[in-house]
Amino acid sequence: MKLDAHWMPFTANKAFKANPRMLASASGMYWTSGEGARILDMTAGLWCSNLGHGRESVARAMYEASVNLDYAPSFGFGHDASFTLAERLAALAPGDLNHVFFTNSGSESVDTALKMAIAYQSARGLGSKRMFISRERAYHGVNMGGTTVGGITTNTRTFGRWAPVDHLHSTLDIERNAFSKGLPDFGADRAEELEQLILLHGAENIAGVIVEPIAGAGGVIIPPKGYLKRLREICDAHDVLLILDEVVCGFGRTGSFTAGIEFDILPDLFTVAKGLTSGTVPMGAVFCRSGIHDTIMASAEGIEFFHGYTYSAHPIACAAAHACLDIYEEEGLFTRVNEGIGKYFEHVLHNLKDLPEIIDIRNYGLLGAIEFADQGSEAPVGVRVFQEAWKQGVMLRGLGNIVVMSPPLVAEESHIDEFAEKIWRSIRTVTEEQRMTA
């Protein structure tokens, strides 16, 4: 098999094709590599396979949908499964987040939410409100809107920003909050920066603020106690919408259906994807408060919102989402993190803190990160630990000097123990090699 034709996303293509890591199959908590090795999945794929792998009821639902209705156009047409799914999701959402717009990914969900915010402000006669405020180290997908509001410089450096945007500083504060378990104690005051940015740019120009409740790809950055509530208060005081990007956090990863529920924050819009179908088929969604939806609906006759996708509410994706929701509900997975496995993960993770070069461990629910001291090397420690862990039989994610974990919600203590043993060996191997070559 030749590898040249496939231009891989977010991958060092030359390095990968010289030494590929191939996946052949998956079941439960494990992958099988192309060489036949059993690999523990400690990342739920890309934060998405919340139910583990190979759920037969989901596969059957997708097959039956493909036989019955393999496609249905969503522009001016509908099918039952999309309406029942939207109703089911809205019933899970807090407050008056009663309306659901379907997309195909987290990136599309973010761009849709940004356009909804602008459309809402325009419908109110406030057309100057077109700017957004995001946060450093934020990841909001890679479409043009998400790239614009994103705060990871490597993702924007080549492409620039296509709309007016400013960024809050990240809340990561290792000096004061290193090795925090759950929400860190210090840093809620950083929310006050939003007040200053609104005064700088003018509330009359700002459509919304978009943040991840817990920043995922930026390094699993946990919000300080009180920080998100203060953002909500400042947005309310200045008539600015608050958008929560729940693509990583949604569907039980923090111990509630969404992190907004977990942290008692009611957003105006929130985005989901990944866990909606447990990674089995692309699908995303935006949840919208009734006042925003109704204002846009009343603003025009005919098509009220000129936006959508060919595959919005695809019948097979809707079937997969329904089947996944059945499993979430039947197995109590939205809150399973609170029933012991979250604390066990936290305990095991923090037991690693005395290993060489570790400067921080942070966690919430079934999200965790280990950060290493920056050695200034071409191959950061986190990336090398990720590579060694693959050899040891566990999939992690390497983000520079950080490794992150987001295991499926069905993980048992035995899986966490296996992870601990293998990452311990991986860190020891990498730091010993580093010491020998210093």
C-alpha cells in the first residue's frame, strides 16, 4: 500500500509516512494496530468515542437508516428522525436552549454559532455588533470563523484572521495553580479583562464572547473557580452573547450533559459534535436560546437564516445519534464520572507528579493533562512521551510539552491502572534518554 496520495490532516506527513502508526480495528476500550498490537484508547479517539468502540446497536441503527433513507435534503425538506432528535436534545439542555441546528462537525458548529450571533444582532437592528472576543490557547475548529476566533497561534499564523476579534489571556497559571485537582483556586479575577476589552472596543461593536468551558487542544486548561460565572455576568451587563464551545466537554465528560450545566452557566448558544454520535459518523449541532431563535425567525419572510450544509441532519447521522443517546441514558453515562471513576482517574494521574520533568498535572472529570518542563528541544517532551506510549500500547495525545488524556466514559479502574503503568514507563524512558544525551 502506498501512502503518498493521502494528504493527512494535522499530521507531520513526512514523519508519519516514514514510520506510520496504523489502526486496523477497534472494540471497547482498545484499538488493534496494523501490526496486531492491542492499544488502550486513553483519548476516546479525538475526544469523541465516549461510548468506546464497536457498539453494535449504533451500527445496526446506521445500517437500517441507510437501507430505509440513505439521504434526505435538508433545504426545504425534512425527515422524522431529525425532528425527534432535535426535540430529544433540547430536552437535555438547560434553560430555554430549546432550538437545535444540525451541522457535520465541531468546526461547522462554531461557524454556525458565530453567524447566528451576527444574524441575531442584525435582526435587532444592531448591525455594528460583528466582533467577537475569544481566548488565548482556544481551539474552535479550523473553518474560517473558528480559525479567526481561535487562540492557538500555529493554527492562525499562515491564514490570518478574517473578522474582527480580540482575545482574553489564558487562565493557565502554573505558578499558583500547579497540581490542582478539579477547578483551580486562583484566577477568577482574569475574567475582569473581558470588561476592559469591551470598554476598549465598545459593546456596540461586539456580537459575542466564545470560550471553551475547559480548553481542550490548548492543553486541558481548567477554568478557575468563579471565572465562567463572572464572564456570564459581564456579558449580561453589556448586552453581549456568551457562546460555550462544548465540542470536547459535552455528553458527560465533566459529569453532566454539558460543562455549562456542570458549572451552572447558562450560555446563549452552545456547540456540540464529537460525543453526539460517539465519533461513529460526522455530526454536530448548535443549541440556541428561544429569544435568539425567535428574533431571527421574526426578522424576515421566507428563509430567515441563509445558512446550512448539504449533509445537515443526515438520516444516518440522526440514527447514530439516537442510538448513542439510548446508550448514554441506559448506562447513565452523562453522570458516570461522578460515581467514582472520575476520582479514581484523578488519584492515579496525580500519583505521577514526582516523575522527572513534570511541572503540572491538571484534571476535571475524565479530562486530564500532564505538562513537562520546556527543554527547548526540537522534539518536545510531550510529543516524545506520546510516541513512546504508543510503543508501550496506549494512545495519548501529545501537544508540545503536554500529554492529554480523555478516555471513553466507559473506562474502568483496570483501564486506568493499565494507563498508569504504561505512561509511567513511557515518561521514565523518555526522561532517561534525555538525561543520557544531555
